[in-house]
Amino acid sequence: MAFEVVLPRQGWTMEVGSIVEWRKRDGDRVAVGDVLFTLESDKAVAEIEALDAGILRVPPESPAPGVEVPIGTLLAYILAPGEPPPFAGAPPPHAAPTPKPASATAPAPTTTPAPSPRASAAAPVGPGAQPQGSLGGRVGSARPGVQDLLRTMLTIRHTEEMLARLHQQGLVHGACHTYVGEEAIATGVCAHLTDHDTVFSTHRGHGHALAKGVTPRALIAELLGRATGCAGGRGGSMHLFQPEVGLLGTSGIVGPSMLLATGSAYAFKLRGTDLISVAFFGDGASNNGAFHEGINMAAVWRLPVLFVCENNQYATEIAYKSVARVQDVSARAGGYGLPGVTVDGNDVMAVHEVAGEAVRRARAGEGPTLIECKTYRTRAHSEGMRDVGYRTAEEVQSWRERDPIKAFRAELLAMGETSEAELAALEQEVVALVADAAEHAKGDPWPDPATVLDHVYAR
């Protein structure tokens, strides 16, 4: 089916824009993430990436570079090989090969994937640690639920890619911070949680919401501002909420997830339950005062909470290495008297194992754990923002080659857990689920204006 490339919205008040130059030609083969064209608007000059793979076909009536057109204007199609274009015109003049990844002679990336073991304490790793890339029997033929982990990761990835498309079409209201590249973390942690355990998250919270049990339809509807969204269309991308599955809120404010999760864990302890709370936060939040306050209180009172730092190397566009002398966030755990572990955040089984031990400790009354997951987001900080200047294309490509879903698929195949046919069927099932969710969400009703003051309180 033809994928439509439209002039994307780069800001909520943007109405028109123009192509500066095409970076791909009619007939080129493109991969997801390839830059298609440079866009200029009154908000920014940005490089627009392909959200689908195939053959680029530009219809004759596509606006020329420099001509301002409204957002949503059709610019091109991405077609499957051999698929006829949905417009009258000559066949593509050529079919360029898929661009090759950056060569070994390319300039060294600013930030490289961490060559760490699958999981390490803040202190030096002892003998017998599994080297990165080693299967080490982690999956094993008897381990249950591994395909469920893959299903969750695929659901996050395809939902996020769908939201990126909807944002380009101007259908997403407000910001859209995607979780592409970080799926292994939410998946590995939330696999251990029940609906009664609580999760508190950040502006980049779609993956946590989906892994905790929010459906793709409820999430997409929320970002489209529809009444069927998980927060009734009132929260949007950064303020997701569904207490029925234990998602007690995401926030665009940096740091509060740690304080809220600590409070929830305190309530669980007072009530004498074995429930736990999880705070997801980014590397930027580790330098916020909430980090000290939340972790110190949780450690002193031995609260059942996990602090999960998703270190994707950048706080918006500020490299973590430029704002911290100690590069492992987990190294700070010793100052508070709790365990600190650094793990490869692109390895879902490594995250799953580390989180499992932390969950066990918390439920047993042994207190909190600080888990640092080294990872990387392979899309812009937020859809519509620039993704060049503060990091190199070579750096992004080096992390795309360590894609957590691709790596886990290969691991499952190597261990004989599944077959190529089963994996293809699973992915097609997820793709269909997300496509159906988007179609229904687009047709769902808007909130009734008469309810505008619902949930608003005054003293």
C-alpha cells in the first residue's frame, strides 16, 4: 500500500512551509530514517526522514522547491518495489540501491554505544561477567514469555512510527516525543509488574504506557485529542494517565517521577502490601534536585521502589558527558546506600534480568535499586525538532545498527525460540493492530465542550 509523504507540521502554529531541496530523487530506494528533503518554515529548517521503506515516487504535480504550501500537502509516495504509482506518469528513471551504513573510515561518532557487559554494578565488574553480545544462556529453550517481550517491543515501535506519521499530517495535538530505540527498557522492566504496581514517567512516556497495559488505540486517541484517549483527550503526549493499569502519570516537568514514585512506594509500605513503584527518568533528570530527594528518602525508609534512569546520552540537545564528570549515573547509588547497576538498555533480556532482581528485593522489603540503562533515541527529541548539529549522522547510524528489536529477533532465532515465519506473522499482527487503532482513533469523538470544567477544582 502506498505511503503518502506530506508536508509535516513543525510547530503547532505552523501553517505553511516549503521544500528547500530534495535529498532523494524520484525512483530512489529509501530506508526508514533516510533524509527525504529539507523543509523550511517560519519555525525552523529541518531534515525530514522517511517513515517507511520502499521506492520514492514524486508525482509531477508535487510543489517545486521554494514554493510555500499548507501543511498536509501531498509531496510524494513511498511504494513497495514493483507497485505502480497512484498517479499518471513515466516509470522511475532509476532505482538507486539502499544507502550503505557509514563506513569504518567515517568520522568517529561523538557518542558511541557503551562497550559495557550486559549488566554491571557501579563498582568494577568481577570475573565471569558476560561480554556484550554473548547470549550466555540468557534466553534458553525453557524460558517462557520471550515472544511476549518481542510483541511488546514491536507494539511500541509501530505505535510510535504511526504517531510520527500522524504528527507529520498535523493530526497530533501538541508535542510528540517518541521512544524509538529505547523499547527494550520499558519492556524489560514492566514485564515484572502487575496492574496494581505503579509507574511514573516522563515527557517520553509512550513506551512505558504501552508496556504497562495502555492499548495503542487509547494512546493514539489521546494524542489526537479524542475523548476515548487514556486521559480523555486532555493530557496529550506528555500527560498520559490510566490508573486501571497502574499508570499514574507521565509529566513534561523534569524530575517529579522520582518523587511521585517514592510517595507511592511509601503508601504501599504503610499499607503492608508487597506492591512496588517504578520511576522512569532521563539522564538530564539525574542532575535535578528531585533525584537526591527521592532516592535519599527511599533509601532511608527502605521503600519498595525502582529508579530507572534511561540514559540516552542527551538531555534534549545537551550531551550527558558535558554535564557530569562521572559518566555512570548508577555510580551515585553508593552515596545513598542502595545498589546501583548499569545495564545495556538495548538488550531486553539484560534489562529484564536486572529489573527482576530489583523487583524481588523491593517486594521482599529490601529497599530500592537504582538501574541505569544505557541507550539512545534514534529520532529527534520531539517530532518536528531539528536532529542535526548536536550529534552526527554517523553517531545515529552506529546506534541504529544496535537496534534492540533487530538484536532480540536475531537472539531468538539463534536460540531456536522461533522461526522467521513466526516472527513475520507476529509483526504483521502488530502492524494490523496499530493500523486499526489509528483508523478508529481518527474517527473517535472529540471531548464534549460542556465537560471543559470537569476535573478542575478550586478551593
